[in-house]
Amino acid sequence: MAALSRRSLLQAAGAFAIKKTRRTDIRLKEVRFAFEDFHYRTPYKFGGMLADRVTLLNVTCAVEDGGGRSAHGFGSMPLGNIWSFPSRSLSYETTLGLMKELAGRIAKIAGSYREYGHPVDIGVALEPEYLKAAADITLAHKLAEPIPKLCALVTLSPFDAAVHDAYGKLHGLNCYATYGPEFMGNDLGHYLGPEFAGEYLNQYVLRDPVPKIALYHSVGAADPIVASDIRKRINDGLPETLPEWIEYNGIKRIKIKLNGDDLGWDVDRVVSIDRATTETQARLTVREWFYSLDFNERCPNVEYLLGFLRRLKQRTASGFDRIQYIEQPTKRDLEKDRRNVMHEAAKIRPVVIDESLTDVEALLRARDMGYTGAALKACKGQSQVLLIAAVAQKRKMFLCVQDLTCPGASLIHSAGLAAHVPGVTAIEANAREYVPEANKPWADRYPGVFVVRDGFMRTSDLTGPGLGT
């Protein structure tokens, strides 16, 4: 079997045009979008930055098949500009404004696209046009920093989601039941090269969701750990310390945000969290729990990470043993950071690519550099992330689903992804901590997803048409 290479990917890219209309194919009729704003109940610190608000991009679309049947779809995603478009020269309002402008251009591009196809075909065909729109905005505003591809993916993701949602609803099926040859005119070899010839996405996704999936609770770099860390209580009825959250949600997996520029602080932070967690779990008679470590690409080099792990093991061997995986520790531009390979670190724990993961080629580059896992995110586009998931599974990589502080429909989307991709170990979902107000309209409809009591998200109900929203 031929190995999947970057060359084969580029060759496959030339075959993206939709060639033949199938009875199951759809085309876009109409695209609309709107924004929705929420303030955080408490700021969330990651990557050296504080997030205290969120703007949701909500997208609706109408599609039709060749027989004249039509359906509507819905997609939603936070415009996480702090994470997807970090800038030293542009303000929060400026980067958010650029994403909103890009959303308008994407809506026009998608709304004028009239080719028939499967949602993956449509998503793959339109992505280059969306990226070109981002480049055009960069030129029009004479930006010193171009709009990053990651930022463009976040912006296009609810448009792509809405198409998948509409397609499933048109056929009366959950979208994960529509990724086989009876619906897709192209096999995976069309997108990924000869290694995947004759294979389809349904070989890499589950038709039915797993009934439950472990939930990762996030501890931001500025979050209080114990009561003595609180300067002023919020008093809104929700937990405010880590022990309170552990008891409230039955937490057994904790994601720890670290700064990456102060080794002593980072080690002390994990030690403190481990101490508080151990005391709480002992009181609750819980014997097993895990940590993930997220530096948000702030480590100056891989030596920092290795030194951190050595010192942490010396300080708390049991806390070290509970580390399940480590998220992208160094800079996202892997081409310019080739020296910081992760081979030695990955021998200790899985090292997961996140910010750098913008396409399959980036996954292969990261794997060459020693990364052994992939963080799948709905905010990178349903079409794109499913292709990435297929390649990652064939390469037997560690898989997890990560958050963008996704509330409401975007969390349903993320949870559906986690529940349908085989091998996903856990899902991060932190909107319940930072922006619970945005979850309220959805909690009664999906209590298994939004009401967690034993550390697990119930996903067995995510079987409705489309994305389940």
C-alpha cells in the first residue's frame, strides 16, 4: 500500500471538482448568518491572554436536491479570535471585526455556489475560496499580520457545519450515517491519495454515537484552585474552586492551562492542583483520575517541556503518573520551528498537535516532528476534521476532542464529533464554567450533554437528523 505523502495530497487536491450529480447530492440555495454576544462569568486565562467575552457566529442555510426536496441546516461556533488570531499589533476588536467581515464574504461565496455534491465535496471545493477571501481582506486592510489559516477555519466552520446539518435533515439521517458510498460519490482516495483508494469516511466514523464520553474540566491559568485563592466570590450558584467543581460534576479529568514561560510557576501550579484534587477525590473515594497539560504553544523549546516533566516527577510522582497527554507545547508555525521536535517528549506521554493542525499536510508534518496525537476540533470545519481523523486513525495516533469554549449548538457539534470518531479518549467542554448563560436554552433539550454529574457526558441521544441540533 502506498504511503500517504504530501505530494499525493497535492495531486489529490487537483481532483476536488464535483464531477457527477448523484440522486443524494445537494446544492446550496441560501445562506444567512448572525452574531450573538455573551460575557464570561469569570475570565479564562490561557496562552498568556485573558478571555472575558465571546461572539457566536450562527449560520443557517437552505439546500435542495435534484428532485426539488429542500431542508434547512444550522451551524454555530464561537469566533475565538484570541486563540485563532493572536496578535501583538491588532486589538481584540480589530481581529474580531476582521472575522466578522470574513464571515460576510464566506456567506456570499457559499450563497452563490450552485454545484451539486455531498457536503464534504462542497466543503473541500469552497475552502480555497474562503482562504482567498481571507487573503483579500488582509490586502484590502494592508494588515501587517495576515489573517491566519486557523482563523479562517474557525470562521468557515459554522457554514460547513450548517451544510452537513441540512444534508442529514434532507435525508432524515444523522450526518454520521451519510459518510458511506451510498451517499458519497468520491472515495477517500479522491481527497487523500492512493493509500485511501476504495475507502470511505464511514470506515473511520461510527454510525451510532458511543453512549458516554469522559469530560475534561479546564483549569485556567488564573482560576482559583482552593477557597483561599478567591479574592471575591461570584455567588451565582455555580462552583468557584476546583474541589467544588469536582464534587459538582464528578470530575475525573482535569485540563491544566500552563504559562510556558516560568518553569517554577508551571510546576507549582500542577503540584497545587494535584494536591487539591487528591484530597477531594480521597474524600469522595475516587481512585482514578487524569490530567492533561496545555501550554498553548508557549514553551520556548522542547527542552523546557522535558525539564518541566523531570521536575514535576520529582515533586509529585503520583501527579506525574496521572498525566494522560500534553497539548502543543511550542510554536504553531512548525515549518519555522523544525528544531523543536517532540520525539523524546512523546516517549514519556502522547504529545498532541492542536494550533498547528489546519489540514492533513500539517498533521503529517507534525507526525514527522514527533507528535503522536491530534486534537480534533469542530471549529476547524466538519469536512476538514473528518479527513484529518481518518488519516490520524490510520496512523494510530492518540485522539482527543478539544474545546473553543463551545456553548449551545457548537457544543452539540463538538460532542457529536467526539462520540462518533473511534478512539477519542475524552472531550473538553468548558462553556459550563465560563459562559453558562449561553448553554441555558439547550440544557433541557440535551441534559446528557449539558448536565454532568459523574464526570461523563452522555452522548447516546445525539442521533437526530443532521448534526443533532
